[in-house]
Amino acid sequence: MVLVRNEVGSGSGFLAQYGGQKCLFTNQHVVAGGVKNTFTLNDQSEVRVGTAAAAVEHDIIVYGLSDETEALEVMIGVDQSVAVGDEVAVIGNPDGMGVIHPLTGRIVGIGPQLVEISAEFVPGNSGSPVIHLKTGKVIAVATYIIFSKADFAHGRLDDQVRRFCYRLDSIKKWERVRWNDFQDDAETVAKLRRRTKELFAVLMCISKLGRMQLDVIQDADIRSIIATFQGQMKIAQTEQERNAAASLLLRGLTLASRSDTQSAPRRIVYDHFSKMLATETELREPVAIMWDSLRSQLGIIGGEDRPYFVPEARKHR
């Protein structure tokens, strides 16, 4: 078992025999955030790694090893050897505390690229091996959790947590990792994600933007858009001028919602980050549509102590 650490945090990894050689496996998202990643065994000895490759359509990265060491065995043909209900163990670094700890459960479902398990892995376990206890072989890499609130209208009576792991035997293609490109992709997506969060925060506070403290906004473009709006509203004396200020605000927020996601594909190299970009774009588009809707449909009024949008239009928020 391997502890993975970098400037951002820590995760898990493991050594396994794969394709006729011994390798180190973890998730791409575990190593993406850090410039310097270190890999240590539980006895604190460092694992020296060679070149890396990223799996296409799987959040998995593999490193060649410089040292001979013990390694787990990867199962090929999971569909033939594993069944729903089989017991598994996830062995890794839960909560990133630097303590190797096993979590047991069962196979809940098997898909062409993923297995779903009941073992309650948590952040810090990303990159942990999922070991099929009957055979002792690694079948997948613990990767992500989905949390869903109860939804009585659709028959979900309780909150639900589902845990998914990428299969190793379903990888068809690898991309050789050039670290400058890989880290540039990671930073590009991280910036997109930070802007997405700020856009949602602005949307939730749309009626208060005239009084918002600008220092709470980290994104320079969004801060500039709101600062311009606030300045124009202070000197606006007519409804037409207030309308013009609000229209410019909403136009700027629409552009901010789309401009970086539209330019990012020219920068993205790796499949993993292309999928993350697609997720951010999907989140952003309804926000951009909302700004457009507000700009075209809502009446706007002025005043320091009341919303800028007429009350009957609030149902569109």
C-alpha cells in the first residue's frame, strides 16, 4: 500500500503487477493538484517511480517502478470471476490521516468500466485498491462518491450514498504523461471550477449585488463586472440609466459564464480533464441562460434598500 502526498493533500495508491511489470497505481485526480507528488510505503520508505501514463476514460494513472518490491496481482476478466454480493476490501488512507486502514463491503453492481461497492470509503481513499477477497486480486481503484437526497416523487425514500471504482481490466488506451501539460490541464480545470462556484454564489445574491462587498469575490473578472455595476448605480439618476447598468451587468455575467469554458478546449490535452471540462460546461450553461433570461425578461428598478428586479419576476430566480 502507498501513501500519496502533495502540496494540496494526500490520498492512496498501491503497487501491482500489470502487463508483465510492477507498477504504482492511483487516481489522476489525486496527483493532479500537486507539483511535487511523493509516494511512501507504510514503513515510510519512499517509492521511486519512473514515467507515467494516464488511462483514457478512467480516472487512473500508472507509474513505472525503479525498484523491485512486493506487489498485488490485478484481475483480468472481472466479468467472469466476480459476482454481485462478493466480499471486497478497500485498503488505503481514509480521511488522508496517513494511516492505512481496511474497509470491507460487497460488490453492489458491475458495469463495463466501473464497479459499485458498499465498502464505505471516504476522501483520502481515492486511489485505494479494491481487493476481491475470494481471489485476493485487485479488481478496481476506489474513485468517487455520489450523494443523493431523498426524493419521494421518484421513489427514493432515504438519502443515498453510492461508491464507484474504476476497473483496471477495462482500460483500452493509455496516454503518456508529460507533466507540464498534465499540470496545466489540472490548473485550467481548477480555475474553471473556482469560477463556477463564484457564479453560483453571485446568482444566489443577485438582488444584493449593489451592496455586495467586493473583497469576498476572488475571481477578478467577476469582481470587475460587479464593481462597474455598483459604480454605475451610484451615479444613475433615471430608470433608463439603472436599466442600462443592470443590462451591462447581466451581459458581463453571461460572457463570464461561457468565455473560459469555450476557450479551454484549445488548452486541454488529456482525456480525464476533457471530461471535467464537459462537467463544468454542463453546470455553467443554465447559469448563462438565466442571466440572458433576466436581461431580456425582467423589469429593473433602482434603490439602495430594495431588490433591483421587480418582485413579480422573482419566480425566475
